[in-house]
Amino acid sequence: MSLNAFLKDSRALLHRRIFDYTPDILYFEKDTYSILGEISRDLFSQWLEGRLNYSIFLNDNALYLSPSIKHTWVPNLDITVGANLFYGDDDTWLGRFNNDSQFFVDVSYHF
């Protein structure tokens, strides 16, 4: 079985600290923690790839997901279909975008 049959995965833990923190005027907490990542896999062949980018905000249980499928069978032409999805309570950073999730199609020609 080739390596293309397996998932490609990368993850990072992010810690952000705001120095001289003033809770009265800042939206974020002094310390925030997030997990950022990407999972991808070739589907059926090397010219069709599934991908999931994600951000999980651990302090406020908010989530951003961006699933997509990329088609590269035609030489020099890439077609990607996907979505940007936001989840979270209304008082969280990502929750402010709950109604702004979107679907997209990206067509790129390389010459």
C-alpha cells in the first residue's frame, strides 16, 4: 500500500498571553489556548484530495472548521470546493461569526 493511502496530519498548540492586560477594554482573556491543525488525505487517486483545517479555542469552547476537496486531474487547473464553518457561544470570538459560515469554489489555472 502506498503512502498516499494514509492521512497526513499536523497539529499545533497555541498559547497567547496579553501583557499589560486590562479586562475592561480587551475582548480576549489574558491567556488563551488553542489547537490548530490540518488533516488531509488523497481520495481514490492522487488527483483528488480531501482536507480539514481546524482551530479549537479551548478557553471558550469555540471552533472553526474548513473542510474542502481539491481536484487536480486536469493539468495546470486546480478546483477546490469547501466551506468555512464557525461555532461558538455568542459571547466568544468565533461565536460572533456563527451566521457568517460560507461555502466556496476556488478555480486556479497555473501557467
